[in-house]
Amino acid sequence: MSKTSSVTVIRNSRINSSSLIISNEVSEELDLSEGVTISFYSGKLVSRLKIIISNKSGRVLELNPVVLRSLHITAPHKYGINILNERLHIGPVVGIMAETGNDRNRPFGGQSYFIKELDIAARDLGEICFGFDPRSINFRNKTVTGYTYINGGWKRRIFPIPDIVYPREGGYSSSKLQIRQKLEALGCKFINPPLLGKWQTHQILSEDLSLGQYIPDTRRANTFQQVNGMLRRYGSVYIKPITGSQGRDIIRVIKVRNSNVYRYQYKVNYQPYAGTAYNLNSLRQNLRSIMSSRNYIVQRQINLLKVDGNIADVRVLVQKDGTGQWSITGKAFRIGKRGSITSNISGGGKGQKLEIVLSRYFSDPRMRDRIINEVNYLALEAAKALEMHTASIGELGIDIGIDVKGKLWFIEANLKPARKIFLLIGEKSTRRMSIRKPLLYARYLAGFSPER
């Protein structure tokens, strides 16, 4: 049976490098005996150490400086520890995988502040946490060159290959998948899978008996004849890349009634671009540059609620916690920038509390309560259904549309959800919880007991 505790690790140069001194309090809690040799893990690095029990008071673990250096452990410091089958794990060690740049003050670009928050919160939980670029792994030595935020700045250090990886890298490629597979082969666990395509999501949810009613008509956009068929039926559609995020390369097309005229709109570098095509072939030619050779879906446009004339939808952040259970961390309306066809915050959108927007459109409080409860239901059930048919998932940003009649529509699920919206609506505590939950879930994945 796994047992978890917390200790302060200190250095002791008077003991040999094959010993581990544990205070009596900790040894009793973890049921460890004098003279037993255990495997001491820091991430995927390990040392074999013989236990010596000390009569010193407190929750203390003492290691020789040579061992501390070989396992890349900082001391003195407070850590979580977990023991199972004579294997003692410290931390756990959590690595946030994201691309690095050349700015020393913002090594992870726009994600630097987020990773800084994770690093600070993890330290409070006794975890060893750092950000790293997937290209910085030394598989031979089982180490990673990464960054930690300490004493007001970023420090570049060597860390053990982590127990848990929180994937926040952009894009998807075969080389990134190969790195992931090599880490998994070493026993690393990932908070989220590498990919969740829009078409795969549509297929899973549309076939679910309880969720199918929330899924707008969606087809693979293999040809523009299929796009035109959807336009004839609905008049207006969205064409979306199967893989993608932050509203990039999404196109809205409107077919002018009783004509062959098509009006389209998309964004280039977050700036809207609009055009007109006078036949289907011209539409295909005009959209060739943005669509390139990627795979797309075509989806009917829903008459969703608007805020001050701007497109709006609901972002729900669903996350697992230290018990491995799903729960809703927070939700808010995302309101698109004027003239935008998407509501993304990264594209200049803003946020508003859910209740405030709903009160503008629905005067009956029972109607508003029904919508809020249904938003919660749809977000949680969608997360569970997607996980059941794909792989283990730790968090999702679920986007839900609400139409003018109060009907809910599932829009999409995001594996790398942002948290900025909670600051925009003044919910700092929700933002903090959104940072803490993945770290608690990392403890769960690593076999550590829930936080007490």
C-alpha cells in the first residue's frame, strides 16, 4: 500500500553517500525500518540507500551532498514523499513541456507567467516543478535542462526527467510524438493526450445518446461541393481546421439567398479579412491560401447570443483534482472583438460573468438557473465521454454556445485551455484554483495520496 508524507530534506556531509537518515516521526508514518535498503527516486533518477533512523524531532530527511547532486535535489527544502514496495519517491517531479525562446526574462514567451505561477504553486505543495523545452531532454542521463522561477527570476538548471509531464507545447508533429513516446517508455505520465481533433470530437459526442442533441450539424469538408451543400441548407457555415486552436484559420462563409454569391471572412495575424466570391470555384480559389492542404470540417452557424453585437460563447474549464475526479473550476462568457467571427480572448476578446450576460436575455430566473445547470452538465459529460473514447485527460476547456431560445450547443474542446478569462472577470481565486488543480492531479497520477 502506498503511503505519503512530507519532509524537510537537509544536507549532511557526515553521512556516507549510501545512507539515508530519516527522523523517527517520518519512519513510523511510512513504516520504514532501520537497516532496510530502499530505492530513492527523484523523477526517473534513482539511488539505492540504506535507512538510518534518527531520534531528532520533526519531519526530517538527511542526505549526503553527493546524493543530492546526483538526484538534482535542492536542500534545505520541503518535499512530498511517497513509498510503495520499498521505493521512495520525492516530489513528485512535474515538468511543464513548452517551447523556449531567446528572452531570458520570458523563456517560454506568452506562457512564461503561467509557468511561473505553476512553479510557485508546486513549491508550496512540495513538488519539484520546472518548465522545459522538449528538445532539452538528455535521455541517456535521464535529465532535462529546464527553468525554475526562484528569488524573483528564472534560473536555468538540470532536473531529473519528471514523473509527470504537463504538455503545453504548441502544434503537433511526428518528432514531438516520438519524444512523448520515449518519455512514456521511461514511465512518465502525461496530464493530457497529444491531440484531440475536431472531427474526432464530433464523432464521439454526436454518437452519445445523451449528448447528441447538443451537437450542431457538422461534416468533413472534403470538397467545396460539401461546403456548398451545407450553405444551401443553412445559409451560413463555419469552416474549421480539424487541428488548431485560438481561432486560427477559421472561416465563416455566407451564401447570399437566391444567388451564387458567397461572402467570407477570416483572420490573418488576428486582423479580420473579408471578401466576396461570385461562384463556388472562385470561393475555392480565394480560400486556397488560408486552407492550404490541411483537413477541415464544415459546421452550420448557430444563431447564438451576442453581447453588444459581438459574437459570444461560454468557456467552461473542467479539471481533475487530487482524487482523479472531474469538476468544474470556472466558467465565463467570452465576447469576441468587434467584427471578429470568433470569441477567442487571444484574438482581442473580453470576458463577462455568465450570470450577467444571461440576465440580459432571459428575465425568468428559473430559465437562467436551468441554463447554468445544463452548461455544467454538458461540460462535465462531454469531458467524460471524450476521455472514455480517447485517452486519459486531466483538463479541458469546453466551449458552449447558447442560442437566442436558450438552447445549448457544444462548440469544441481544447486540450490546452488558457486561464486569462478569469482575471478579466475578476475571479482571482478561480484563476488560482485553475493553477493548483493540475498539480494536485499530478500528485494523483504519481501515486501520492490526496493533499491533506
